[in-house]
Amino acid sequence: MVIVAALKYRRRKKAAERMPADFAPPVSVCKPLHGDEPGLERNLVSFFEQQYPGEWEMIFIARHSNDAGLQLAQQVGQRYPQVNARYLTCGEPKYPNAKMYSLGVLAEAARHETLVTSDADARVVPDYLLRCVQDLKDGTALSSCLYRGTVDEPGIATALDAMGKTVEMCAGVLVATMVEGGTKFSLGVTMILRRDAFDHAGGYEDLGQYHAEDFILGNRLAEQGKRVIMSPHIIDLTVPKTTLVLSFRNQLRWMQSTRRSRPAGHLGTGLTFALPFGVLGLLWGLLAGHPLFGFGFLAAACANRMVQALTMLRILDDPNWARYTLLYPLRDLMGSIIWLCSYLPGEMYYHGGLYELTPDGKLRRRK
């Protein structure tokens, strides 16, 4: 299913690349920031170096003027005086989801109706903005981008995290889109939409109650019959150097959110991991006195994961495709453990606060 879905996406991607990029409405690029992080300067530079033929602006926002990320954005902006950039503060968030609160302030401050929102860890190519806005010229309500996990500082934990984002996450997105007959959610790393899309989806305050505000936004628009798509343009998602414990904790937070956003789909995800079945096959072979069959079962599971990884890494033009393909069985085993742990009760730290997730995916602050 991943192979078929990936090939469908590749065909659409190639067709979009052949189409003229002749739609250039006035655009406001909205970027919430929260502190400094590895790779942020390169990420910011990639936005300042956009080659967009139409009128556009960039708006950055943080809670306070002394935020390290906001100050870095101002420093980078001084190198690009030709870019119309603004730097705002919003104070402490009024909703549990701090990012959604920032996006609401940004959307209201934007001078243009067409918005491109972007997380701090997104890194893009010079024609990103022009290519992405093409998605709206046919009446699409919301478009978002697949991404490649990108590593600046090598490390096994960081690589496993990156390949999980590229292969596991994006494969699930493409298969869900194929099975459901269209995209019924969005990915918040970057979204292309018009300002009124937030109102159509319930408004900033309501969206700000949920942890996965991007999923809720896309899902509500799709349920209203509005066109929601996955853009043929691919971006980089920078993954800072991390440890296995920290990586596990961050991924567990998102899996717990997915479990509440898409409970049936998340349950079925447990069947899509191959390595646990390979390990069970190996144990059966050893206990039943058929070790060759057991090792063969494990080898087949590893080969299955390598084929999936190779397919996604090549479709998404990941430069590390060879190394990640060989490592991916280990990532698959790790992913299955995180999936299993996502059914345990737990709390999460999110943008400086301690929260719990309610059964409907809302954030509830713990005192």
C-alpha cells in the first residue's frame, strides 16, 4: 500500500513540477518562535532568501521581546533589508495550545488574505513560497507539505528520529490519503491557506484547545466539503541532536495525540510494524526447533521494512536514502514500542507547561 500510494504521489509531484508557476497573490508568511534551537539560523535564512515575484511579507512572533528566537530572527533580517519583515510579541498564551494562540495573533496582524504558516524547524528552498501558493489557485482551502527529517549534527538517536519522520509519518499520510479518497487532515510544519479558513474550522480559541490543531483544522474543513490536499512540494524538517530518551519522549507525545485524533487508525497502525512480527517469528523458530525458519521470518520482516524505507526516501528525495534504508528496521522496532506505550496514561510538557491529553485530544493544564 505504501508503494502504490507513494507512486501516486510521485506522479502528481512530477505533473505539478511541469506546470507553470504563474499564480502569485500577495502572501503573508507567519512564523511563531519559542526560543533558540540548533539549526534555527539556517532555517530562518532559507525564508529570507525566498524568490517570490509577488508582494509578500514575513511576520515573526514570540511571547516576549527578549525571546532568543525572535532576537535571532531580527539579526538575520538585518542582512536582508529588501524583505518586508515584522517582529511581534503576543504575551503569555490565552489558550492551552500556545502555537495556535500565536497563529491567531499572526493571522489577524497579517496584511494579506493568503497565509503561509511555518514552524521554526522548517527549512526550505528559494522557490518554496511560489510553489506552495500554486495549490490555492484551483479553489483549494488548505494545503500542507510532506517533509524530510534533516539532521545537521549526526547521531544514532537523531538519525532514527529523522527517518521516522520521513518514512513512518509520511508513509502513513500517503496511505491514509489513498484509503480515504482524499486528505482529511493537515500537517502543521507548513500550511497554505486563506485567513478565513481558521473561522470556517471553528476559530482560533476553539482550535487552541487541541494539541493537534493542524489535524483538527484540516479535518473540519474536509468534513465541510472543502478541498484539503497534501502539496506536491516537499520541505526539510530539521531534527536537532537528541538522545534516545528525549527522542522517545517527544515521539510518544505525538503518538498519544494521534491516538486521540484518529483512534481507529492509530489502533490499526500497530499492525503495520513488521519487526515485532519478525521477532515473534524468530522466537517461534527457536522454541519450535526450526531456527532457520525463525531467522528467515526475521529477515523477511527486515526486508519488508527496507523496501518501505527505500520507497519513501527515494520519493521524498532524501540524500541519506542508502544509510537510512539499512537502519530502518531498527527504527521500525522503536516505533512499535512507542506505539504500544502510547496507550499508557501520561502527562506531557508542552511549551513550558505540564498538560494532560483528554480523550478528545484537548489539552488540559495540570496545576
